Amino acid sequence: MKSPPKTFHVKSFGCQMNVYDGDRMAEIMAEQGLTATDDANAADLVVLNTCHIREKATEKVYSDIGRIRKEARSKHGTDPVIAVAGCVAQAEGAEIVRRAKVDVVVGPQAYHNLPDLVARAARGESALDTDMPVDLKFGHLPPRRRVSPSAFLTVQEGCDKFCTYCVVPYTRGAEVSRGWVQVVDEAKALVDAGAKEITLLGQNVNAWEDDGRGLHDLIAALADIAGLHRIRYTTSHPNDMAQGLIEAHRDIAKLMPFLHLPVQSGSDRILKAMNRSHTRDSYLRLLDRVRAVRPDIALSGDFIVGFPGETEADFADTLSLVDAVGHAQAFSFKYSPRPGTPAAGMADQVASEVMDERLQRLQAALNRDQAAFNAASVGRRCTILLERMGKLPGQFIGKSPWLQSVHVVGKAAIGDLVDVTIVAAGPNSVTGVMIEQGEGADEAFQRAKLDVAA
Ligand code: SF4
């Protein structure tokens, strides 16, 4: 038996949907009267909101549990209630309780039950919930009260695509869309709580639908919310990229010119083995259609190198696809077999050294394209949303419409939308000068250029 916790700490790993879930769990516990703490070792309740996408994710959770327990005991003499949430909780279930003696295990579709599970654990009862109820958790979550200028809003969960390397269909379940009214209400609440930008989230966000209406209809409705300035969405599947959504990039000014559209490989043979259900050519033609309506769109993608059976020729196809697209940014990973997925049992697993070498070449090409995209931005005027302070005095870091990090110095506040001219570019960010700086503008412009040159 443990005392009911008074303080809590939520640690989230992995994707933006986990960040959203972690925030919602924190809101649930705050609503119960618990106080948040940044120090995991001092918290009475520690929630590890886990990710199962990468290799060794499960082992990392077990070592985290051991470390947190040890440090809490040695530094504070406490034995915290430990709750494992997220996709590892869903995949491992009771095994985590058996192996690590944690107090609570809660899956991604059941975390609205966290207070009840914590209370059960405090009474010494079993506290495991990995159900995937038809009745979505969202209706049971507390209202949004305080959020950052750029907020996440989950509108869709789960996946029916069954890519052969991916655990999501097993850990997050089938594709489910939240209802129109619920999403619009939450968006309004986020704006009332301080959000200027909302990123709509889903494992296949562009598969969102409600009563015949698609994501573009939803975006159009959200664009009518006064006080909401920017809308983004991620992650999309190429096969769910409806014409209406493509045209929304032309017609809806608040929809930012950025599209994250994973492709994973440039080889049709590998795409087929991955069960991606699109081809290299259909992907490239889709991007042509997007660029036709929004020529300045920044494109982002995901890549996996070393999928089982990937030959040097297949990998060359990936490099040539990268050359053809010219991504503004991208994420690339070595293939890692996930237990229970079809690809994990495939023959011809690629040697780790081969994957390392291919990843290096791929990342060199992607970095080159990102740097080129940033360099091409110099001289552009745009509005950026200030999200946090930078390291230098008076410096802010904001996001451009194309999701570049923009460093800027000036009189402003976090959450402001400010007009800047981009004056210099680095590989991972750009530097801007506020247009409203009046007499000091030229001096600031020169100083910014010098800062970047240094
Ligand atoms: S589309 Fe494929 S990679 Fe994406 S979540 Fe679904 S199964 Fe996983």
C-alpha cells in the first residue's frame, strides 16, 4: 500500500500524439488536485508515457523505471507510484507489472481512467487497463485551460494500413475519427486558452472523416475561429490525400504551406514489401499536384533505410527520389524489427553496418536539401509565431509558415505573431529581423547577419 500521491511528473517519449496524450494526462491529474513537478525523482506519481516505434524501446522503459525508483529512494527517501502509459504499456500489458513491479499500466486509449487506476494502486489493487473502448477517451478528459501558442489537437487515432514494419495498428487500434463538434469545441477551447496555432494530429490525420466530411472541411471550419491564426496537420498517408485537402492549401490562408508526407522508400519493390499501397510514381505525382496549387509548399517526409531485402539498387532509388523532391526537412531511421510485425520475420534482414552507411548517405542528401531550402528563404518576408525564448538576451525562437525555426531579437512576447525578413540561413534554422523595428532595423539587420556569420 502506498499513500495517495500529491505530486506528479509526466515524461513523454516519441511522437507528437504522445506529447498531446502526456499533456492531457497532466491535465487530468491536475484536475484531481495533484501538483505537477519537473523533478521526476521528487514526484509521488511518475507517469512514463512510452513509445514503441524504435528498437529497444521496451528495454529502455525497464531501465528508466529502475533508475527513477533508485534515484527517488536515494535522493528523497520516497517510493513513487509508477505508471507506465503509451504504446509499450499497450504492447507489454501485465508483463510490465510482473517484470518491473510497476503500480499502474494504462494503454493509449484508456488513460482517462488514470485517477481511478492510481487510486486502485494506492489501495494495493491491480491497476491495469489496456482496453480499446469504442467510446473514445476524449469525452472524459477535462477542459483545456492553459496551452502554449502552438498547441496540438488529436483528431484521429489508429491505423488500418498495416505497413509490415509498424506496430501502430496493434498498439493504437483501428482508425477512429473524433466527431466534428467535439474537435471544433476543443479547438475553440485551445484558442481561449492561448493557442494561436493548432496542429491537428492523427496517425493518419488525413483519413479523418465525420458524416461524409473530410479533413479539408474541418480545416475550413476551424479557419473561421477568430483568434486562431494558423492550422497545420500531421501525419498524413499518401493514399488519403484527397483533392479537397490539396486545394485547401490554395484556398485557406490559415493553413500553413507545409506538408509532412512519409514515403519511407523510393523503391517500388520495397514499398510493396512494406505494404505501403502507393508507388514511387504515385507519390511523386501527388507532390506535383500539391505543388501545382501551392508552389511554395515545404515538403517533409519519413524514410526507413535497410528494410529487409533492400539492395543497393533499391537504396539508389530512394536517393533519386530524395533528389527529385527536394525536402525542406525529413526524418530518417534505420529499420528496426518490431516484435509481432510481419517484417520482423522476413528473410534478408540487412546488416547493421550496411544500414549505418546508407543512413549516412541518405542524411547527407536530406541535410543538403534542408540547407538549400533554408538558404532559398533568405530575403523572404513572412510572419512568425514566437514560441519560446532563445539563448541570447532578448532573443526569441519562432516558427515560419514553412516550419523553420527562426531566431529573432526584438521587443515582443511569446505568443506574438511578428513580421520578419529572413536575413540568414543555417542548416537547421534561419535568422530573421523584425520588420517593425523602425529606425533600428538596418542596424539589427546587419547585426543579425554578423551573428550568423560568426
Ligand atoms: S500508415 Fe503504416 S507506418 Fe503509418 S501508422 Fe499506419 S501502419 Fe504505421
